Amino acid sequence: MAVSRALRHLLRVRDLEEGQRRLALESAMNEQRRLENALAATSERARRGRRLVATSANTGELPDRLAGLEETRAAVRHAAVLTPRIADAELDVAALRQEYLAKRIERRQAETVIRETEAKEAIESSRRGQRTLDDWYLNRLQDTTHPKKESVTSGEARPEKPSAYSA
């Protein structure tokens, strides 16, 4: 009972599907990281804008204060756009992770079926080999305990061996 080609093909398909899901998950995770890095950069932009406003308040430079306020407002608007996109990306990553894990489970189940089939096949092969050895040994024992009788054909007489006591 060898492992069928259909099972091996199923394992290859499951392996490819798992690989595709893994790549999709990695891509979504990279997109989420990119958005989170953009949000961190936006937060830094807002801090720089607030610092510019603070320093311009000390120096009295009106253009610096206006530039700082505009930087802060732009950062807040950018953060307002990025926050829902990050939340969507997190949902996508979670869904893709679930799909990946489901495909991984399916692949591992196919591997388990193949391994179990191969193990059963190995056990059966070992049993057949042992049975052959047992039969051979049993036949050998029967041959030595029951010697074959030589058949005498008609018309032929067996020559007798002369004994040492015959004259």
C-alpha cells in the first residue's frame, strides 16, 4: 500500500498554498510596519513643529511660529489619515495570519497522513520479510527431521556395500 500520487500531489498543493499565504502575510505585515513608521515620522514632525513654535516664541520670529503651527497641523491631519489605515492593516494581518495558519495545518495533516501510510507500509514489509524468514526456517527444520527417502526404480537394484565381516 504505497503512498498514492494523489496524496503526494495534495501535499505539494498544500505546500504551495501555504507558501502563498505566508508571502501575503509577510507583505501585509510589511505594509503595516510601513504605515506605523509613517505614523512615527508624523509624530516626530509634530514634535518638531511644537519645538519650532516654542523657540520662535522666545525669539519673536513670526514666520517660524507660523511654520511650526503649520507643521503641527499637517502632522495631526496626516496622523488622522494614517490611524484608520493602520487599524485596517492590523485587521488584514490578523485575517491573513489565520489563513496562513489554516493552510499550514492542512499541509501538516497531509504530511501526517503520508508519514502514517509510509510507517504502515514499512511495518507490513517488515512483517512479510519476517514471515518469509519464518517459513524458510520452518521448511529447513522439516527437511532435517524428515530426510527424503530415496526411491528405488524398478529393475535397478541398489548395490550393497560390502561389510568388513563378510567373507
